[in-house]
Amino acid sequence: MKSKSIAIMIYGEPGSTRNALTEEKYKNLAAHLAQKGFLVDSVVYNDSVAGNYKKVLLKYKAILVWVNPIEQENDRTILDNLLRKLSEKGCFVSAHPDTILKMGTKEVLYSIRDTELGGDIHLYHSVEDFIERFVKKIKAPRILKQYRGNGGDGVFKVEKNNEIIVTHAKGGRVETFTSDSDLIKMFSPYFSSNGMLIDQPWNSNIINGMVRCYLCANKVTGFGYQEINALYPGKRPGQRFYFSEDCGLFQDLRQKMEDSWINSIQASTQVTDELLPVIWDADFFINDVNNANTKEKYSLCEINVSCVSPFPESSIPYIARYLEKKIK
Ligand SMILES: Nc1ncnc2c1ncn2[C@@H]1O[C@H](COP(=O)(O)OP(=O)(O)OP(=O)(O)O)[C@@H](O)[C@H]1O
Ligand SMILES: [Mg+2]
């Protein structure tokens, strides 16, 4: 194992020419790490290479992974098993698959429901439970989220008036049903293979835009602001703009995260300091821009752990310093 050697792992189909050292999203991180004396390689992963990779990857002290929960219809089962084995052998793996399970799936919204970040959140483990507690009771618009996903895949706004209107966050497609049974039929597949649905209130303050708070372990490293997001009434999502951790607009959020909300997330999910990822984010609705009470001003939409990129430039020195401590 070479000292200070790091693999940046990204997803690529067989034959892919992706290279994290030159790709826009990762090249500045790779260059900064190299400048700090790390030996940095790009590793392109898909399930077909998993078998050969165990030996190859053991030569790295750290493996930084940017692979989505679902890539080309494949989940991360094989990859996560590989990463667990590498971690057991002493590689520092981030994000560790166990950390992703604890704080990087939509279930985290339920785990932290009793904290200041929580609220009226429900979780359904079976179709029967979903029918009893959701389908038969829905009044105000709600948001349903599948257990693991990204890009708005498996995230839906559900409204029930004379008919049932379901809007997909991915692509904005709207479906209208006249009977509960059609709704049940649509959501039943989400319960297969130990799946579940998380049920969150629809937040109409989405029209104020959303702020993404980026973190390295327990430090806020920057922000992203996106004015038009998925499910914004009548509009297609727009661009996200990035700001440093010192941006004056979001200092209230930075302070609250570092003073208490990170601790709440860790306490509710049992993620120890050692297992906090090198880069993760928490997405917030801005309920009322002028509210001096940070807890009321922001509501949590979700947490991302497994594939947070792009990230603000200001995150890079934090990641390097964190790795210095992890792999001496
Ligand atoms: N409770 C809600 N109220 C209003 N809009 C919501 C709500 N939850 C999610 N959305 C919208 O749906 C989008 C996708 O939801 P979410 O971020 O939870 O899923 P995701 O698939 O993990 O997305 P990402 O790829 O950004 O991580 C959000 O960015 C937001 O625009
Ligand atoms: Mg997400």
C-alpha cells in the first residue's frame, strides 16, 4: 500500500473513457490533492469489474466514491459489498456503505423525525400499511419518496380531490387516477426487495428556491442555491449556483448545522465522527427568508451522501485536510 495514495472512483459503463482526473466535477479536487502530496488515481467502476478490483483497490489508502444509488438500472449491492471488504482491510472508504444506509437513504427523514429537522414524516414498509395509513387518509398534498434514488426518480407529489393527481419529480410527468386501486398499483413495486416509501408534507415554499448545504464530516464547506427545482409549479428546474461556506446569505444555516443539527443527525442515525463522509449535503426549503428563527426559516428536504457532485470549490481544502488526518 503506497503512502497517501487515493482512488477517486466514478461510475462508467464497460469501455467508458471517463477519467476523474480530467473530468470537470473532480479535476480541481484531484489537482489539489496532488498538490498536497497525495498520489491520486481515477478508478472507473461498474459491476462487471468488481471481481478484479478487490486486489487492485487494496493498494490505496483511501477510496473516495462517487456512484449513485441507481446507475443504469443497477443498484449498489455489489459495489457496497466490495467497499465493505476494502474497509475491513484498512482502506478508508468514503462514503462508507453503512453510513449511506444510516444517513444517505430517504429513511433518514424518518429516523430524524423527532428532532428539529423532523416533522410530520411517515414510513410505510408494506402495501397493506400504505393503504391503511396513506391511501385511505390522504387530504393535503403529500410527497412520497422511494427508499433510495436520485435525480427525483421515485419522488412524487400526490394530491387527492375528486381525483388523484400524481406528479413525478423526475421529468414532471402528471398522472391522474380516478380510483385508489390505480394509485396502489402504481406504488406497490416500491415495496419489493425490502423497499419502503417515505411520506413527507408537500412544501409549497419551494417557490422560494432551495439551499443545499455542503459538508465535509462535521464542517459546513459551502452552499448551492437553486431557484427553480423539480415540482416547482409550472416550471422546469433551473441551474444551481455555488457559494463558499462564508457566504453571508446562509450563515444562520451554517451556524445551526454546526452547533446542533449535525449532532442531531448523528445521534438519530448512530453515525460516529469516524464514519462521517468526506462530502455530503443537506437540502433545505426556505420557508420564510426573513424569519430570524432558523428552525422555522428552513425545512429539510433530504440528505445526500453517496454521490455528491458537483460541489463548491470551497469544499476542496476541507476534504484535503480531512484526508490528511485519516491517512497519515
Ligand atoms: N416535500 C417536498 N415539497 C416540495 N417539493 C419537494 C419535496 N420533496 C422533494 N421535492 C422536490 O423534488 C426534488 C427531488 O426530491 P429529493 O431531493 O428528495 O430526491 P432525490 O431524487 O434524492 O434528488 P437529488 O438527486 O437532488 O438528490 C427536490 O429537489 C424538490 O425539488
Ligand atoms: Mg438525493
